[in-house]
Amino acid sequence: MKLMLAIILFFAAFQCCFADELGDAEAQCNTLQKNIQDLQRNPQGFFRLIDGETNYLDELWEINGKVLQVLPDGILVTTHSSADYSLDVSMWNSVYSGPQILLLNYGHSVVDEDRLFCKAKKIGAYSYQSIAGATLTINKFDCGTEVQPSMELLDSKITEIKGELSTNAFWIQMQANRPPTPEEIAAAKAKADAVEKIANERALKYNQEQADKGDPFGLIRMGERYRDGDGVPKNLAKARDYFTKAIAAGETDAADELSKMNQSSSTNAPTTKQ
């Protein structure tokens, strides 16, 4: 009984862990799909020109900081490593005690003590004189300016995200459970038709080669093909010729096929009014 209970508890815990992982995968899946859609709709909003180079926004540093001073060269910011955006304003002085940086091209008007969030790229160092007269050197970051990416860069980024999406556990499960789209059905049918066409062409080639060698089966098959228009234009004269050769080669069914074809031809022949 204790062993059974332990097993049940184990599987219950396993299912909970799996559900949590799948939930995380679903959130990531939704984010990746949204990124693809956003890039396709408005690519310019997701690329920044910084120091002469086009950068994808999500690959830049996330800056969470408080404005210390607006300088002619940029915005002097004191940073905070936490991503807790719900912090009370009264706590800012204590939580924003991280490294100072100089931020360029923020794109919004700010004043001292404002809180800011952005994506930026580290482009070098900046030295300035503190109030006490000391020379301080800090990192310099640039938010850049919006830029239209090249089609090559945009396609590359979308392909990269799609590749990441294809390995997502939730996406894989979702694809396995969903019905095929009309486009996928059409593509599958086209592929099947192409395979069937190749198979039919090979079979026709084989039948013709065997018939040319005088093989009884090859002869009767070519007779049937010309009679029915199967892979070749319908031609009753050629069909009779192949059936006749098949009879001479010893194919027992050929005489019956020829007889039925002649009867059908006679039945379907137009009648002349007297």
C-alpha cells in the first residue's frame, strides 16, 4: 500500500512538473509567434541603427534606470539590475544604486529623477567630471534610431525565430494535434500526384521495354494501355496490334481482351440510316 501511494505521488509530482514546463513553453511559443508577426508587419520598429550597424532590438541590453542628470552629451543614468517594474517610487533611491551609464538617443524627453526603460547597445566609455571634481569613466550605451532592415537580414532573423519555434515543446504538441491547413493538404496532394506520376511513367517504360522484347505480359499490357488511353493516347489500332502479338506470344488472356474490344467497337459503331 505504501509503495503504491509513493508511486501515485511520484507520478502526480511528475505531471505537475510537466504541466509547469509546458506552461512555460506555451508562453515562449506565444512570444515567438508574436515576434514573427511583428517583424512581418512592422520590421522597422524592431531594428536600430547604432554606430553604423543594424541591430535587432531583442538582442540589445535592457536598461532599467533612473535619470541622474540630462547632459549635453546624453543622459546620465544610474541603473538597477532588477526587472521588478512595480517598485514603489519611494524606494527608488535605494534600488537604483547600480552602475552609472551614459545613454544616447533615448528618444523621449526626461528630467532628473525620471525612471526609464529601453534597449540599448554598449558602444564604449564616457568620462566626465563629478561635482567633487573627480574624473569618472563609465560605460556608454546607445538606443540608436529606427531603421528599415535589409530583406536578407529580415529573412535571416525570421528564419532564426522559426527555427527556435520548431523546437518548442508546446508548438510541437500543438502541430501534432491540429488539423492540416488547406495549403498543407494541397501540398500533400501535389506531392502524392508527383510520386504517382513518376511510378506510372516507370511502369509504362517497363511495359514498353518488355513488349519490345516480345514478352507476353508486356504485349498485353501495352494493348490494354492503348485500348484505355492509360499513359498513352488512346489508339484502338495499336491496341489490336499488341493484343494480336500477345496471342502469338502465348498470352492466353489476350484473345479474350481482343474479342471484348472488338465487340465493344462494333456495339459503339455509328449506324447508317437506310
